[in-house]
Amino acid sequence: MSLHLFGFMVHLVYTVMLNYYVYEIYSRHVDGERKNFYVFILAASMIYTWIYDVIQLCKTGPLDYLSDPWNYVDFFYIYGSLGNCVV
């Protein structure tokens, strides 16, 4: 249960920081160091999720991993979030 609670907390941090990032960047027009800090926090919170997904892929194998439709949801969530940090 502690692993799931930790995963939940990581997703919660990402969601809160994403909302705060959007507020700061688009409402208050913050640039520079603060913007980079928010992007760093967003990317760092997705690293755990990415590692967890890679471990799941290695444990189950590519065929079993790709046969589960929820893994496609995870894939778009993880790589969409990391792509958001790059842009």
C-alpha cells in the first residue's frame, strides 16, 4: 500500500504544480528562473512515473505490456507530460 500511496502523492504533486504553473505563467506572466523551477518540478515528478512504467514493461515483457490498454493511457500521460516540460 505504501508504494501506491507514494505514487498517488507524486501524481498529486504533478497535478498541483501543473495548475500552479499555468496560473503563474499565463495569468501573472512569470518568466526566467521561476518558470524554469516550475518546469524542473514538473519533470522531476514525472521521472518516478516513467521509471515505474519502464520497470513494469521489463517485468511483464513487451507483448503483455502492449496487450493492456491502460498502458497506452500511461504512455500518453507520461510522454505527454514530459513533452509539456520540453516545450
